[in-house]
Amino acid sequence: QVQLVESGGGLVQPGGSLRLSCSVSGSIFGWSLMGWYRQAPGNERELVAFITAGGITNYADSVKGRFTISRDNVKNTLYLQMNSLKPEDTAVYYCSVRIINRGNYWGQGTQVTVSS
């Protein structure tokens, strides 16, 4: 059974930084994409960034130049480094993995609040 557990969220002032982690357990053989999504109150869940099995990354326009997605294959962990945070980045952040022929798996989410 694949399980994803996010951590690293919290309260930060505008302009500050946070690093989110997503620990992945279970077999993810055949995975094609890992990503970070977020959902603010009243909004739909949106893609923040993803990384493919081949190492290609992509970002939402709203976070380009501020966020960096990476993964550690040894630790089976996905990261999202978030710099220059803005109040509009406030949301619950979720990590996800897409596995070929098995579908998408999600974590439970971690709250990020950017406020002074």
C-alpha cells in the first residue's frame, strides 16, 4: 500500500521560506510523476509543481522562480522549497504520486499560512 505523509507546513511571515517534505512508503514501481498541489479555502485544488521520473520539472506561473521541487530517491522523499512566500500562497499543500496502471495517490495535506 502506498502512503504519502507531508510535513513542514506552518506559519511564516511574508517574504519567508518553508520546505515541505513528503515521505513516500510502499512500492511505487512504475511511477511517472510526483507533484505538489494546494487548495485554499473556497478554491479548487491546483497544481503547484511536478517532477517526472525522468527529472523534468514544471511549475505553476504563480510560483515560478520562488518554489523548487526536488526528490531524494534514497530517502523516498519529495520536497518543495518555498521562498519569498506571499499571503496568496496560504493553502493546504498536498503531495501526490502517479503510478502507471495504478492511479494517483495522495497525502493528507499540510497547512501553510503566510501572514504577518
